[in-house]
Amino acid sequence: MKIDDIIISNERDERSLAWLRREVGDEAISEALSRLAGNRRPYITNLCHELGLVVPDEVKRGPPKPMPPEVRQRLDEIRQKMMRK
């Protein structure tokens, strides 16, 4: 099995694979893929388990979404009111 065989279902999997490649490198990933026992499919979670790693929460969550301008404006108004008191 090779890295191209890893099942990538969504953006979270893409981020997790990129993190995994930075952490251990392609050679270690290929070796872990060859060790997946039985009917374990090449999902990122199975691969991490085989390598004894846990994907950090910040990688799972991804980058924060930008705040809509109307929300930012409302928060600014609330802050201003609070500063007056």
C-alpha cells in the first residue's frame, strides 16, 4: 500500500494527513500502511493508531472562520457600552 491509497473523505482528513507527513514523514507512513492488520482500511484514524499518534485538536478543527462584519460591529457596540459604565 502507498500514500495515495489513504482514504481522504474531507478537509479534516486532508489537514490530518498533512500534519502526519510533517510529523513522521512519508517513509514512516508507508511502513505503517503495510502494517495495518486484517481488514483495517487505510483511514487516517487507523494510520494514526498504528503509529501511536493522536492528531491535535487544532489540526482537527482547522483555521477559525472569519467573523461576519455585522457580528464584529455588534460586539464593538457592546464593548463601547461596557466601557462607559
